[in-house]
Amino acid sequence: MTSFQNRAPQDDNDNKSSLCIPFILERLSQHRKHTDRPFVIGLNGLQGVGKTTLVTALRTTLQSPPRNLVTLSFSLDDLYLPHDRLNTIAVAHPSNPLLQHRGQPGTHDVKLGRELFSQLLNRERDIKVPTYDKSAHHGRGDRVPVEKWEVVNKHGESTVDVVLFEAWCVGFRSLSDQEVVSKWLDACGTLQKQEDVGALADDKVDRSKGRLGRQKLESVKTINENLKEYDTLTDQFDTFIHLDADDTINVYDWRLEAEAKIRASRGDQYGMTDEEVIDFVNGYYPSYELYTDRLRKGVFEEKAGSQLRIIVDKQRHSKSHEVI
């Protein structure tokens, strides 16, 4: 693995796309020397870190002159199972809190994702791209009816050149059983130290020490086993962008801000309350503890130089970056 790191500019706009676009275009140039299939970019970032804003900027830039690349962006979130199937999973795993709502590996329709990537990479026509409404069912979410899905590669139009695929756990790869047990035991040890000093009375301190140690090992192993199937999606990536945080705990405040905006714009019947947000993020956090370290080392076993990592602070300003 080779890498370099520079200080990134910090200003009011904090334009992360200015870091990403040269990197993408260089990788795209190399890609086109070997194949004419669409170029696939995976993008990972904590909830609320600014993935959607960055993807929108990248898509606009890539589609605009002089590049004029037909660019499709969608999220792993769009592949969540329908609401009723998520409920079925929750009922089937009553003792696993990680599967009581959408989010963790095992709550996505990976088969649908594989089919979609196959269609895109083969430049098939009239491809329907799924969409998920996170505000449905008071923030629990549901899949949008198929007749409302976006259609790409229509007859008479140019086919997709670039695919931007993003989500909070895009690029996560499963660990060995030994690695899972080791991380879980370490987390349990940290939790025990908290209890010894009485720190659990302070919810902020509690959250800052993580959630992995609060889970049963069986629950964690189930998530890790589910994640193995997601490699079939990750293996489609030609390059990868990791929008990382200098402190993972920021995800709580970022998610609270995002949900408050949904309630303010659409009404209190949409989105989650602050208490529900905390519970919701708690369900995601163990995977951050399990898989972020490996993500930072690189999602590709080969293809050195194909991953860009941008580190941001709590204000989402770029602090530094590296190519892995």
C-alpha cells in the first residue's frame, strides 16, 4: 500500500469535490485504457457527514462540459428491503437489537443490487433504479413503488458512463471470526472500565466509548456473516472515496441535525424524534467500531492508489487527505 497526505484547504465552502475530481478523472483515464464498461465509484461516509452534498457536486461536475459524462448516483440505502420485510426480519431476530430496524447488513436487497450493477455494466436499456423513502412510517422508511423509480439508459439516449454508489457502510468487508471476537472482547473491556468508574450515568460519555461491547457476541457475528454477501457489490468498484471523520462520535450530532431538518421541512409526522435518532444510531454504531479500521487501510487488496480518504472535523471541514 502506498499513500500520501496533504493538508486540505479549509474555507466556508470547503469544496471536497476539488479533491475528488482530479483523483476520479485520473483513475477514469487509466480505466478506459483497459475497458469501455462504465466506471464505478464507491463512496463511504458516516451518516450526516455530507455524502449527499458531495455526490451531488461530483455528479454535476462530471456531467457538465467539458467532460459530459452520463453519471448515475444512487445509494445502498435505496436497496433497503421494503418495510414489511424489515419487520419480518426484526420479528425473526427478537434478541438482536441490530436487526430491529433498517441499517445493518442483512437489511438490504443485495440480490437487487447485483442485478442493477449487472444491467448497468452491460449497458442494458431502460434500467429501473430503486428509490427508498426514509421518511415513511415515521422515519422507519419504505421502498418507493416501482413505477416511481428513475429509468436510465432509455432508448435513443446515451448510456451511463459513471456510477456513483454511496452509503454509510459501502465498502465494509467482513472480518474473520477471530477478528470479530477480538474486537468484541476489547469493547467489552472498555465497557467494564466505564462501569467501574460509574461513567455510564453520563450518556455522552457512554456513547463516546462505543456500543459494540453492549451487544451479544452472537448478534455481532450475525451481522458479520450477513456482510459477506455485500462483497459482490464492493467487488464492482473501480475506485473508492472514503469521507472519514476525525471522531466517529460526531455521527450522533450530524444525524440529529439531519432529522431535525426533515421535521422542520415536512412536519413532525415525518422523521424521528431526538430519542429515536439516538436509538437509531446506536443500532449502526457497532459496525463503525468493527469495520472502520479496515476501511481506512483500503478496500482493495490490489489496485494501489485507487482509494481516496478525506478526513473531516466536526464542522465537516476537510483536515487532510491521502491516497491509498
